[in-house]
Amino acid sequence: KGRIAEIQTLGLLDGPGIRTVVFLQGCPLRCLYCHNPEMQDMDGDIKEYTPEELVTFLKRYKPYYKDNGGITFSGGEPLTQRDFLLETLKLCKQEGIHTCLDTSGFGVNYDEILDYTDLVIMDIKACNSELYTKITRQKIETSLKFLETCQRKNKKMWLRQVIVPGVNDSIEQ
């Protein structure tokens, strides 16, 4: 079962078109400016779903997606729940639903996940290792490896970065 913190049924900013955004619980990063700190730990105010239960719920909104909408998996860090995410993505693809992964790229064994992902929105925490560690309390290499894998697989990507005054808003950073 997957641990879901929240489901937003009318997402307009988390990928193309009208989307349902599924926020998966859990994140190994501890970003200075986290906008979902309640989703960091695996516990919290959650609901558990099997992949089949979640996709049955999501299919109700399929008429709203039209040609360019779909499902976005966010969090926390969705790669934290790798097996659940993979099975859910496979079911979404069977239903013909566009899939998007909103991630910091901090995970392992995601090659197959990317095979079922139409779009990756990658949150670039920092471009140098020192600042990345200061912001996230983790090493940058894991996220860089994810980015390299996306490039190797020729994944469609949107890159974004939160700019925080005094933290990462200088030309050098």
C-alpha cells in the first residue's frame, strides 16, 4: 500500500493541463525552505491505498484531463515509495492517463519508473554540492545521477528551482 498525504483534484500548476496531484508521504531531504514539511516523515495524517484503489479513484477525473492533462505524483518525495509508485504508474498507463513525476530526483532504482513517466518535473535544489548539502542536508550526487538517467532515457523534463533570498539568489549560486 502507498501512503498518501493528500490528493488535489484540480491541479493547474503541476504539469500541463488539468491534473490530479497525488502527494506521497515521506522525503529523505530536509530542505531549509520545505513547503510540505508535514510530508517529510513516513507517518502523518495519511490514507493508505493499493495501486488499484488509487487508480480507481483517479479514473473518475479522467474526463477533465482531456488531451493534455493527467496525474502528477508529488510529495514529499515520490521516489521514496518506489514499488507503490511503479505499480500505480503502470496502471495509469494502462488507462491511457498522462503521468508526471514531480521530484527532487532523490531516490534509487527508478529506471522502470521513468519508463512509465511521460514528464519529469525536477526541482533543482542547488547547482553546486556545497550549497545543495546546506539546503537539503544530503549529497548532490544522488540527484545528479537521476538527472543523468533522465537524459540518457531522453525523458521530457521541466526543470525548476525555488529562489530564496539570502540562500541561493546570487549569480554564483
